[in-house]
Amino acid sequence: MVRVFKTNITDTALAEEFVDSIHLNFSNYIANFDLEDCDNILRIESFNNEICREAIINLIAEKGFYAEELPD
């Protein structure tokens, strides 16, 4: 399963912190950012479980940032 999120995260170091946090909290997720895309894309992949959209959005919101899942 793959989920893609539009974010307002523009800083590379901050994006790396979020990826580390996602990997720490969700060990079965593979996450990465594409900050060159106009939507500052966060892509999350899981091979063995559903991806909890709300948990990802909340994790980002806790730090004062925005994430919205993009449709397929």
C-alpha cells in the first residue's frame, strides 16, 4: 500500500526529521519526501499493513505543519 500526502514542509533537514520520526513510530513504513514537487510530497509505503492516514497527519500537525492525503 502507498499513500501520498501534500505538505507545507519545505526544509530538507526538517523533512529528514519527519522521515526519521515516521520510521521510529511506524517500523513497517518506508517514507520519503519530494521537496522539488510544488506540493512538497510525502510518500509512505507499507508492504504488510494499512497506512494510518490520521496518524501521519497528526504526527505532522503536532509540529505545527500541514499534511493532506492526495487522491489516487
